[in-house]
Amino acid sequence: MDTAAKLQVIRARTRRRFVFTLITLVLYFSFVFNWTAVGGRLGERLGASHITGSLLMFAALIVFFILLELVFLLLNQATSRSGEET
């Protein structure tokens, strides 16, 4: 693989990482809704349980971050297998 092809692969991976990082940051800052008028309902209990919408959102975000990182790792692994690296 020549230098230009390696540089193209590095640029593609960097763009992909930035996209995943941007998605992660947006989701992190979405938790701010808990302290705004828009997210006022998140503080209420869900049914008769002791679980609030905020707690459920927090748990869902953690699971989503783990899944997002798994997708990122699988994409990196797939591009490695397809011959982009030497």
C-alpha cells in the first residue's frame, strides 16, 4: 500500500471517529434535559415503581454508549479485514 492510500485510510478512520465522538457528546449533553422545563417530566416516577425517567434515561444512555462503541470497533475490524491495512 502506497503512502497516498495509507493517508486516505487514516483520514477515513479519523472522520469516522469524529462522527462517533460527536454522537457521544450530543448524547452526553442530552442529559441536561433533566434540569430544564422540557425535561421536567423526566423527574416523575414511572408508574408505581421507584424508577424515574431520569434514571431510566441514564441507564439507557450507558447501554447506548456501549453499543455505539461496539459498532465502532466492529467497523474498524471490518475495514482492517478488507485490506485497508498492511
